[in-house]
Amino acid sequence: MEHNISAQESLDYIKNVILDSKNIIKENGAAAILWGIVIVTAQITTFLLIQNKIYNPIPWVWAAAISAGWTVSLIISRKESKTGVVTRTLKIDSAIWSSALVVMPIIGFAGTYTGMISPFAINPIIALILGSSYYVTGVVYSDKVFKTISFAWWIGGTSLFWVNNHYSFLIFAAMMIFFQIVPGLILYTRYKKTEVENG
């Protein structure tokens, strides 16, 4: 009897690992693409506004971008919770990224509004937070792709501390494309391929 229970527990564990892998590929891929496009658009818009010495709309650009990103993310999350299987590991990963998505706007808005943080220091700080989030996800799922991306964000974020001008927004936009949108597309394509193979 104990042997049967142990065997069943092992099968359940394996099943959960497989479900975790599929869900993380799907959700992180879609989220990476979504937020990547939103942030790249806001970064380039901010650069152009500063280039043309138009400063007043910048906070509204970011407020609109983050609101749009969160709205679509919540819609996707609710849809996946109804159709997919939510495991403990997936909950941990979601908590990591949800907390990061709360902290980053606070740093951006509160930091610049109070003058405690230079506007040009926001992107380096955000990049380091993204790197940490990717690294934890990589450890949780033992995925080398996420770990590699984390080091790219850390190196890029550290380098941005030496770019004390509005070109940092363009550089961050490029980082977002190569370190988030492209990996997101790869992850989502991998999920779709697996989904087709499994019927």
C-alpha cells in the first residue's frame, strides 16, 4: 500500500513539473512580449519628448503605458487561471514578477517626483531588478535561458549608470528588445511547438 502511495506521489510530482514547465513557457513568453512592447514604446516616446524639450507629457506617457500593461496582464492571468493548472511553483514565479511590477513603477514615479532619484538613474535600477527577477525564475525552474538573460540585464543595467543623458532611454529600449521581447518570442514559439506536438 505504501509503495503504491509513493509511486502515485512520484507520478503527481512529475506531472506537476511538466505542468509548471508548460505554464511558465506560455505565461512568461506572452508577458515578456506584452511588457516588452509597452516599455519599448514608452522609452522611445520619452527619448523623443526629451529630444524636443517637451517634458510635461512624460509622466502621463508612463502612467498610460503601465496601466495598459497591467490591464492586459490581468486579463491574460484571469484567462489562464480558468483554463490552465496553477501549481505552487507557478504561484511563486507569478509572485516574484508581480512584486517586481509593483516596485518598479513606485521607484519610477515616487523616485523622480520627490527628486530622490535622478530620471536617468531609473533605467539602471529597473534593469537590475529585472535581472534579479529573471535569475530567481531561472533558479526555480533550473532554466539556463532565464539565468543567461539575468546576467545580460545586470551587465546592461550597471553600464547604464555611466549614461547620464536621455540616450539611456534608447539603450534601455534596445535592451528590452534583445533581452525580453526576443526571448519572449522564443519561449512562446517553443510552447506553441510543444502544444502542437502533444495535440
